[in-house]
Amino acid sequence: MKHTPFTAKHLALGAKMAEFAGYNMPISYSGINDEHQAVRTNAGVFDVSHMGEFILKGDKALDLIQRVTTNDASKLTAGKAQYSALTNEKGGIVDDLIVYCLEENKTYMLVVNAANIEKDWKWIAQHNTHQAEMHNISDKTCLLAIQGPNATRLMQALTDLDILNLTYYTFIKGAFAGVDNVVISATGYTGAGGIEIYFEDKDDTAEKVWNKIFEVGTPQGLKPIGLAARDTLRLEMGYCLYGNDIDDTSTPLEAGLGWITKFTKDFTARTILERQKAEGIGKKLVGFEMLEKGIPRHDYEIKDFSGAVIGKVTSGTQSPTLGKAIGMGYVRPPFSNIDSKIYIKIRDKLLQARVTKLPFS
């Protein structure tokens, strides 16, 4: 297994570790519910250095991004970021990602999922017909997400940059915790507010930043958070997890990501998705809450009242914030309306659930 620059810290803190996307990652420290509530009510730190980062540079960088992503990156100016997706020849999602504009029309950073780094790199390179400059900086980039309603207030002491007024999907670059050229963004995956910090892993930089974050934060309740709580936090918001809720066989339109699919430009799978938009989709990703006792899990069958299979669960958990079981899954469109009754097959029982709005409440 690969390690992040913070693995020794996780082990010293007694984290429960497990393999995730080829990395030895912290799953939990004090327990999922405790860590979840810490992020929802105060602040917590996630090591997400396993994520991938690509730099695309040059006069053709934007053209390449426009070709391979569904969203319209031409709208980005320096300091802005954008959620987007890579699509394959059949309209399926190669990956979801965030595009950061470092220098308008010149330099961009693409942040991709850890398990897809090699696949994404090959896919983008395959379409790089105009030879934009590409650099894979994943192995030398540290990424920490400091999330929660008090995160920016706690971290403001470590930088002269104004992070208190950093608006959603924007970023700034400068010194943080004594380290220069840190990208500080507001593109979190928890719905709780906060920042993410990207910086180069060299010498003892990683340990220095980690120590300073907790020197400032620990007296005010800042906690290290594992990937298990990251999953429950993102699910409460209805955010997709690649490999669960979206994959190479699901299209952005089926996944409810039409808002990041812009037909005002040409991109891979545009024709297929235009046809799908006109003709209609065969499945739709929905959120649902359980009306009977039981926790939905990935790949559980979703059925109608008669017991006919109408879809499958992609994500599910017992929501720590809401105190009820929630999930997401694909169903046939007639069953996707809010308040539609569906049934989840759990241990040979059909348990009733209700389609609900996202984020969950």
C-alpha cells in the first residue's frame, strides 16, 4: 500500500487504518459519530493527500480541458474553481473532478479521485492532440481538508490571507503555516464549510503544517477525522462518490449532474448526451430515507410494491445528524418523484422508503 506524508501521524494518534484506493488511510480515530459531529458543529482535519492533481499549462490547456470535461471551463477566471466530469465514448463518467484556474487561459489544476489517477491521466493525454503541457504532481502534493463551521476562524491565525471571506468554489494562493505557495480553496466535500490546502511535500513541510494546524486548533476542539465520517458527511449532502453513485456506466444526466453538462461547447460524449436528454433517461439517481428500521447498503436491490426490481442502492448509512437511515440509488424514472414509495431489500425483507430531496433534512 502507498502512504501519505501524514501516515505516521495517523498511526501515532491510534487511527484505525485500512486500504483505500491503494493507500493506507485513516478510517476513524474517536469513532464515526463523534468525528461526524465534530465537523458539523466545530471543525475537523481530513488527510486527503491520496487525491490526484494534474497541472495543464500553455495556450492549448483550456482547449484540452474543454474537450474532455462536461462543464464550461472558459467561464473560469484566476482564483475560481469548477466542479466537472470527464465522460467516455458512451456517455459514462470516467471521473468527477474539480478544475482550478491558476492563470486564465494558461494554467489549470485538475483534482481527480485517487483510484482514477492513472485512468484519468491516460484519458486526458489521449485527447491532448494539440500538445498542451501536462504534469502529474499527485505524488508530491499534500492535501488537507479543514472542514466545519469554525474551520476558517481557527485557521485564520496561520495566514495573512483573508480566508474568512473565501466564497464557495474560489481559492487564493500564498503563505500558510509558514509555507509559501499554498493553494487555499473553499471546495469542500462535507457541506460544513471550511478550506482545503494544497502544498508541495518537501523536506519536513508536511509535518510542520500538520503540527501548526493542531497547535492552533486542538485547544478549540479541532479533531483529526477519518474517511468513514467523510463518507457520512458527504452522503447527508447528497454528494456523489465515484465508484458508488457514479461510474463509467452512468451518465451525468442519469446522476443528476445535468447542471455541470454544458451543450454550448463540444466535448466527448456531447452527441450521446444530447440524444439522451431529448429521448429521456432510463434510470435516475435519487435520495431516499428509510421509513422502516434497516440500513441500506451499496448494491442492495430497490423494488416496487409488487416486488419487481426497479433499481439498486449506491450509497447508504445511518445519518448521525438526522438520526435516521438514508441512502442514494438509481431507480426507473417513474419512481423518482419526491415522496414516491420504494422498497429496499434488506435480509430478505422489503422495507419501505421514501424518495426525498437532496441534501437530506
